Amino acid sequence: MTLINKGTAYWQSLDRAHHWHPFTDTKGLNQAGARVMTKGEGVYLWDSEGNKILDGMSGLWCVALGYGNEELIEAATQQMRDLAFYNTFFKTTHPPAAELAQKIAEVTPEGLNRIFFSSSGSEANDTVVRMVRHFWVLEGKPEKNWIIGRKNGYHGSTLVGASLGGMGPMHAQGGPMLANVAHINQPYWYGDDSGLTEDDFGIVRARELEAKILELGADKVAAFIAEPIQGAGGVIIPPATYWPEIQRICQKYDVLIIADEVICGFGRTGQWFGSHTLGIQPDLMPMAKGLSSGYLPLSAVAVGDRVANTLIEKGGEFYHGYTYSGHPVSAAVALAAIRIMQRDRIVDRVRDDIGPYFQQQLRTLADHPLVGRIDGIGLIAGIALVENKTPKTFFKDGDAVGLACRDHCFNNGLIMRAVGSRMVLAPPLIISRAEVDELVAKVRHCFDLTARDVGLM
Ligand code: PMP
């Protein structure tokens, strides 16, 4: 038997031959070889070369409680011993699913009292579409089956998730997309040259929803879906006027509001949900990621009383569900995660202490020649890189600048994501002040390196 040296080259060779990565140009990756991640502890990751990296993105916006949390590990271990799997289809439940459903209802906005489980954010959004359309059929309005989303919104990668989202490159592959989905523009004020004030711009973009509802016919529009703060689209925080106007329009035309809380949920914005922070009263709320701190796949839809009562009282059997709906081990981990968040007052800490500190320290970067604008709240932020601040001039090839910056970060011990030329951050909620200082110092250093690349320094 030959001894295999299980090092970077070994894993890369297996990966190159067999592992097809999501959202990746596999041909390009195979030429370079994937970075092999091997360990996580707190806010840090290590790769197979021994490099220590500060994870400014909580994995993929999910590892809220940081890596290596012994209580979550213990919760999973114990539940695997007690009951590793049972389904929730055939008149059965189990303690973790029942207790987690209650717990989610406790922390979500008032009036959302029924919880449907699935494994991913995408599946949660598939569930939402089936619920919403079925709801309007049961209400005697089967024509009310259009859903309006937003350009640059992200709601997942299943066919339904991709259709609800407004990512052009995703729509361009594997179509046709789901029928009866329309999109309006996003409320990205800094990215626009309308000359409007931020508040006026928020109203104008919200009124695009009204225009779209009237174009399609109010009797045809079932729901509006949006992230409270667009995450994968570059952390786009809408003007303060935006959501109240959206809320007014949806009420006027009896259009349900779906607040996709997959990123904003579970403390990211300094309250339990982005809907709390932005004053949204959703009818349905898909959630995932921070729900289980990413330790195991789990998502849920919190359903408001209006929709739930109709579906439950008039709907008979709901022909929808997944093998892993309410998976006991995932549920046990999520239950433990929420209990830790409550016990350690983690959401309050994000709102009152570490969130404001993070935002304040990030804003020390405003003097950097590359930085056009810094947006953020709690522990989520987006930084627009520009060629010139005034007049505001975006880079012609913003994607390349963003990617160069991201690579500098990775090579200098920081994970920061690039969305075009917006650099985004969402570190674990347990990050300390000293770790925030380290993160911001690394961001400045990597901005310097990027500025040199483009001749700005
Ligand atoms: N909705 C939002 C707002 C998301 O950010 C994501 C994932 N980034 C999803 C849905 C899809 O979740 P998943 O990748 O778990 O399917």
C-alpha cells in the first residue's frame, strides 16, 4: 500500500478530478487549485497550509456563534444519540422540532406563529411560493398568483429561488424561469445618479412596486418578496423612506409581504430580525443560516396568522415537504443556538455594543482614496470602492477591482467578499472589540494594496 501524504496537493488533486463547486468557473478553479480549509475556532479559520484567517463573512453569512462552539457540538451529539432522524410527515413530531417551532415563534415579530421547516434558504423560498399561491386559491382568488421581486435580489438557487431573485446571470442559465414572477429596481441610492435626495429616491423606488402592481392588475399580484437589507446583492441598505412606503402599497392592494430573512435574521442587524430593524410587518418570513449558526443545514418559514389560518382551516393536506423538514439534529442545534443567544444577550450586544463599535471603526476607513461610501448596521456592512470620490466615479471594470481586493484579503489573513466593486462584511456575532480592530486594520492594508494596483496610491 502506498502511503498518501494528505496535504494540500492531495486534496486539491481529488477536488480537481471530482468536486464540482457551486457558483464557480470550474475550469478556472482547476488551473489554480482550491484553497483547502481545515479548521475553525471562534472568528478564525485555518487552511491546510497553516494560514490563520479572520473570517469577516461568517462562512456564508451563517456562522453567527463562531466556529468550534462546544455547546452546539454537544447538542448535536446528544440528539444523534437520542434520535438521529425521524420524519415529521405521518402524524409524528419530536421534541427538538416542536420546541424549536415554539422558540422561533417567540423571537419573530408578532403574528408569525406557525413554522414550516426545510434545509436551505432556497427550499424555504420554494415553500413560500407554494404557500402563497395556495393561500390565494383558498381565498377564492386563483388569479392572484404573480410574485414581484427585485433586480439584484437573492432568494436562492433552486429554480424557484433563482426566479424570485433578480440576478441576471442566473436567469441567463437554465431557463425558462418560473412563470408569473416580475422584478422592480433595487433601492440602491449611492449606485444611482438620479440627483434625488436619499429619502426621495426611497419613495421613487418603492413606488415602482405600485406601478408594477397596477401594470399587472392588483387582482393578479399575490406577494412582494424582498430582503430587508439586500445581502448577496452587496449589502444594500434602503433609504429610511423605502420600507414604510412598500408597506403602505402592499396594504393598499392586498399584496402579501415576504421578508426574506435568510441573512438579516438572528441578530445580524442588532435586532432578532431585519424586519424589526426596518419596521416591516411581513406575512411570511423565510429564514436559514444564523438559525443554526451554519452548524447543520436548516431553514424555516415563519407564517403569519392570516395565511396560516386559511391554509390550516380550509386547505386540507398541504402537499409539500422535505425528508429533512424539521430534522431532529439540525433542530436541536438551532434550539441550542437560540438559547445561547438569549442567555448571552447576543442580539442586545450587537445592537448596543459590538455593532456600533464595528460600524464606527469601519468608518475610520472613509478617508481612504478607494472608499466611496460605507453602509452598515449591526454586524453587516458594504463598502463601495470608487475610482474618484467627487464627482463619484465607479471603476469601469469594478468586478476586477473587487476581485483583486478580495484576493489581497485572502492572502493577508482576512475573508471579505466582493460583490462587483462593493466589499461586504458580516463577521460572527461573537467577534470581540480587539478582533474588530484587527479586521479593520487588515481591511485598510488590503485597500492600500488594491489602491496601488489601480494606481490610486
Ligand atoms: N435568501 C437569501 C436572502 C440568501 O442570502 C440566500 C443565500 N445566500 C438564500 C435565500 C438561499 O439560501 P441557500 O443557499 O441556503 O439555499
